[in-house]
Amino acid sequence: MSRRHTLTLIVSFAFAVALLPASASAETRTFLNTADLDPSGSGALSGPATDYPSSIAVSGVPGTVTKARVTVINLNSASGDDIDMAMTGPNGKTVMLMSDACGVNPNTLLNEDWTFDDAAPTFLSDNGPCAPNQTASFKPSNFEDPGLDDLSAPPLGAANGPAPPYLNKLSFLAGGSPNGSWNLFVRDDNNAGFVGFGTRAWALTLDVKPPVVPATTPPAATPTPTPTPTAIPIATSTPPPAGQAQAGKKCKRKKGKKPSAAAAKKKCKKKVKK
């Protein structure tokens, strides 16, 4: 498999993951490690991978992990049954992705692009065969007696491998911060067959729920004072005293001989005074 073809697969896979729906109210983020992984012991055909673990360091991502998925790209082996593969998250828990699956030699794994996902429709086959050239999703599949697996025990493990117990669901890696080291441990646990394995890259896909931003209460609005209307004085005329007004009317209404103007005026004034 050429390096150019491997990188093409990685780009295609990353684009496909970007189209996957995220969990409600969560953001989907995918991280890649493009280092080749091959066995490091017994003539490079068994034992732990050359990078043990192969790590992806996540930083600067706020929020909480709601879902985790792991994809191995271009996985090859002449005996899938010999492969043990586990993932450890920043919370310190370890999930066994596959162990003793797909049957023994000659059940060959060839250029497999496998995604381990709790929501996948099925497990890997126990006795095989597992079809070559698959792009598929599987639940974490461990067909080994849990008491017999120990990825931290030499010579087929390594002292820096995760110690048991190993969990069987990737949901155990959720619930905490995405930031920290996500470690993939791969080994060939059979030095008798000398068949080895190889992967060209692997990807970590996380659904991350952003942190809740506390609601801010806006300052209370200061009410605008209502202006008090200014009273406008209304001009009024003061009526003359009742007697004076009546006398004036009588003076005007009295008919008969017209006195001189001066006499009439004097007479009216006397009546008003009374």
C-alpha cells in the first residue's frame, strides 16, 4: 500500500466523519495520528507496536465528551485473532476494542478501515472470517477470557501498557473533559505464528458538548420620569356685587322722563349705595 494511497484514505475518511451527525447539542471533532504501527518484537512480527502507546493529545477544547469512536485505517494482518487493541482516555479508563476476533491464520485482514463505535450494528466475528477491504463499524469486540489479557505484561505486552481490567464500551471514556492524552495500544499476542500486523493511521472522533454559558441578567432599566404638567392660570372676571348689578339693571330699565345725564348718573349712584 503506497503512502500516497494511505493519505488519500485519511483525507476521505476525515471528510466522511465531518458529515456524520453529532449528538444533540454537541460538536463533532476528529483527530488523526498518521504514524505507522507495526510489531516491535520477535523479528518485528509479534509483541507491542512500535509506538506503544500511539497517542493523540487533545488540548484547548472546552466542554464534556458525550461520545467517543476510534477508527483504524489500513489494518493488515494474516491472523486477526492475534491482535489485541485497546484505547485509554484522559479519565484513565481502558476499553478493549478487539481481542481474539476474526479467527486464526489464514483469515487475513487486508486494508481494513474499521470504526469501533458503541452504536455499530454488530460485533466483529469471533471465529471469522472478517471480510477484506472493509469500511465498516463494529462494537468493541473482546472474545478472550478477561482474566487472560494483560497488555502491560512482557514479553507480548510492555511495562507501559494499560493494566486490566478492560472495559467493553467506549461510553466509559465519556463524561469528562476531552483534553489530555488518548492512547491506542496495539499488540500481536502470538509469537508462534510470526504473522504480525500493520496499520497506517488511526483516528479519534469525539462528540463534545460545549460548556453552558451562564445567562447574564441585563441591568434594570431606569424609568424615565413623567413630566408634571404646569398649570396654566385661566383668566376670570370678577362679577360685581349682586346688589350693584341689580341696581344697575333697574337704572337702565326705568322709563319715563329722561333726566339730564348728570342727574341720572347721580341718582343711580345713590341707589347702588343703599
